[in-house]
Amino acid sequence: MSHTRLTMKNRYLVGGPITPLLISELMTLGNDDSGSGAVSIFIGKVRADEIEGKRVTAIEYSAYEEMAGKEADEIVKTVRNAYSDVRSVLIVHSMGVVRAGEASLFIMVTSGRRDQATRACRHTLEMVKEKMPVWKKELF
Amino acid sequence: MGTEVMVLFFGKAEVAAGSKEELFTAEDTAELRRMLLRKYPALAGIPFRMALNKTLLKEESALKKNDIIAILPPFQGG
């Protein structure tokens, strides 16, 4: 996990894109949980939208980092309380510049069986969008 | 009178205020809100919410020493 430790700004925010290498490392978290039989993952990516005739090439993310950490703590707690079969909830959001096509959000939920993993992953995603103080600036 | 508090600006509010942080002296969040809009009229175009010490304000609140107020435009994570 050395790569993960080096790049994480805190337990929820990472500088730059969420790389395939980071994703593969995050996916090994919980491998030692023998009761976990389902893993649901959501990966959000930067779209190359066209805005007023200009193509987005990247997004620069910023956050109120201390509040984002507090809100993410609350989201994890809420999801774990709402889904009894859920065994872990992981949220990682990018800060700084993420180019179009790269990943900027990673959510992973593990549970004993598949049903709650998928539902809790979606629930986590919706709460991240609603509650985490993160902003973006399109770069062209 | 009033209490000096630190105000943090994020996202488009940072652009409107032209800085990341600034000290203001106000009795409560309602007075602070009025001061902010008077000083930075561009904030009126942003449907911002305020957080007091990292918690979203649900109603106006008195201010005390060392409080931190954050000006939060609509969240855009994901």
C-alpha cells in the first residue's frame, strides 16, 4: 500500500486523478475480511463536455478539506448504520487537476452478499454528491 | 460591537471575494451575510450556504470568538 499512502491527502481526498494503480491498491483493502462476499464499486470520470462551444480538457477540483473529511465520516457512518450487511465503505475524491477520461471519484462498498453492496454503493454516491463540499472548475 | 470571525471563501465565492479568507466583525450570521453582500455584490449571484465551524447552518446563529464561517457555493463533487 505504499503508493496509496504516498498520494492520499487525507483518508478521503487524493491529489490528482484516481489512477488505475491506486484503484487496484484500494481494491485490495478488505481482502482479509473473510466474511465479505460482494464488492460494489463506482468510479466517476471527467467528461469532455462542450460548454459554450469549448471542449473541456480537464477539471480542477477544490474542497473545504476539513469539512469534507467530517462529512465523509458522517456518510460512512450513515451507510453502515442503514445497511446491516455492509462491512466497509470507502470514499476517495480527487483534488486538483484531473484530465478528461481520468477518474475523479472512487466509491467501494463491501458486504456479505450482493444486494446491500450495490444499494449502499448508490446511496453513498448520492450522499457524496449532496454533502461533500467539493467544487470544480472546468479547464479548456 | 461584534465578534471578529474568520470567513473562508470557496469555489465561485472565492472568485467573487477575490481571496480565500478574510476577517469580519459581526454580531451574528445574518449581519455577516449582509456585510458580505454589501462588500462583494457578486456573491448575490451565487446561491451560497454558510457553514459555522464545519457544520452547515440551518438557521442564523450568534457568533463567538474564533468561529470560522465558510461561504459554500452549491457542491459539485463527483
